[in-house]
Amino acid sequence: MLLTHCALLSAAFSTAVVGVPFSFPTPDGFPNPDPAQLAVIQQGAGGTLANSFLPTSLKSAAIIILQLLANNELFEVAFFTQLLTNITTNVPGYDASATAPLDRDYLIKAISTIVNVSVPILLQSLYSLSHQQEKLHAIGAQGILRGAGQPPIAPCQYEFPVSSFKEAILLAQTFTDIALGTLPRVQLLFATDGGDEVRNIPLLGSILGQEGQQDGFFRYVQRKTPSAAPYLTGSSASFAFTALQAYIVPGSCPKPLSSINLPTFRPLRVENRPEARNMTLEYSVDGPVSCRDQTVVYLSGQNRPVRVPISCPVDTQGGATKFKAEFPFLAGFANGLIMSAVVNGTGPLLTPDDVAAVTVYAPGLIEVN
């Protein structure tokens, strides 16, 4: 049975995921390919690892961010590798009838390229196109870490709350939207922390553009306009880190995720389907919520965060809470990804990082078109 839009995004925070967890390495040796295997990956990705500047030292905040990026790229390689396998082996929900009217050969080539692109980035981070392109991204991120004397990130096991091609592409669009919202914050950090990593800002910009091309493909496959909005929604590293952990099998990481110095928020689930209009959204969390001392904040486009009150009373039973809050889409929200959070206090919030600093539950993942 297909998950609804909201159920799919909320399932990212569910522990009951059916299927065998994905484990590395892949048949081509990733995440530690030998030179011959790397050459094949680069050919599949449509380009090589960047051989430009690699810092020999990193500021502590930059190390944390690169650890996040490396973890994220490993996850993306796992996801697209599993997706490609499901398509090429005609798993029910991924066979020709499920991917129609897309040309099957074109689709397989596109996903294969994405996989290889992710690999290069990870290798580079260890020292300093899509499935193959994601591999290069991962290798690249690992390359930067290694070049600065930092240990590489070892892969975990992963599981994905999807059972069809349609669900998989929506999930791919959503986590790519999160990456697109996070990378500009990384560029800002590299530009202002006074470290050697400032010279890697152009590299991040090229990755950001490549991820945008992928996202346009995911949207096209769903018959959406390739670009969602004039300005994409900004995110925070801690929101991206929390969202990523929803796909990692608990206890499967060789090095605990707690070693990455970023906060992890308790999940925020959106229970009804958001639409491009003003409406009331229903939320649920595992824990208490105060409709007097807490509010819901929305991040959309490059606008300032929008804060709305939580409707009283809330419904708390057995440690879980259901509550409602307005979704003021017509107040200037953008199409595409919108994120929500339950935060403490009522003070002014100007940036996604300001929101993250007072967040209790997040991120609520909303896709509107």
C-alpha cells in the first residue's frame, strides 16, 4: 500500500521500517575503493574528484559540519544504490509499470550517475554525477577530513520507509531539499570562522549546484516544475542531522553519532496533508507540549522564521501529545520544502540557527506544490 504524502514524510521518524537494512561495502569497493575501482566510479559519475585545495587544518565547527556532510553522503549512496537495485531487479513497486511513462534505460542511467557522484565527495572529505556522483561527494568530504588529520566517517546501516518508486522519489526530493537548505549555511560558516576551509567555498558551491540539478530531476519525475521557488528554504545543520538519523539503524554505526557535536531533536510528526493555502495542521510528538510556553515556527524560502501559537488545549495521553497549529501559507510561504519546529519562548528569531537554538521538537517536513 502506498504511503500518503504526510505519512511518508512522518515515517522518516518511525522505528517500524520493513526490509533488510542496507550495509556497505558496495560491489565497487565503496566507501574504500582501490584506484581501479575509483576510476570506474569517476567514469560513471561523468567527472573526477576535485584535486584543488585541501586544508591541512580545520576549525572545530568546520570539522563538525564535514562529519555531518560525510554521514549524509554515505546515506545518500545507500539510498540510491538500493533504489537502483530495486529498479533493475523489478521489485514490485519499482517495475516498468511503476516507473511508466519514464524511459527505463534513461531512468537507470540517471540513477546510476547519481550514485557515483555521491562517492567522490566522501573520498575528498576524507582528504580535504548521481548514484556515482554521490559516491564522489562522499569520498570528497572524507578527503578533506583526512587532509586535516581527522579520522574518516565509517558508514552505518540504513533503512528507508518506502515501498515504491513513487515514494522513493518523493523521499529523495525531500532529503535533497534539506541538503540544499543546509549547504549555504555551511558556506557562511566557512567564510566567517577564520579557517583554511574558506578556500573550499567554491567546492561547496559546485556541489550545491549539482544537488540542485538532481532535485530538478526528482521534481520532473513527479510532474512538478523542475524548480520549486525563487529562493529555497534554508535549514540548520542540527535539523539536517536530526532528519538523517531517521534512516540509520540504531546502534549500527561503528562510531556513535553522539560523537558529532550537534544536537538531536525529538521527532515532530505532521499528521495531515499540508496544502498551498491557509489551514490548520495537526502534529504529534512523544513528550509534553505547552500551548502557553511553546510555539510552532515555520521556515520557508529565505524569509524570516514565522512563529504561530499552539492551539489550547493539547491532547496528552500515555506520554504522547497531539496538538494543532495554524499553517499560514498565504503569508508568504514558498513552494517546495517547508520545515516546522516546536520551540521554547516567544522572542524574535531571525535565522534557521536561531530557531534551532530554542527547538524542542523538529523538523516537521512539509512539501507543498
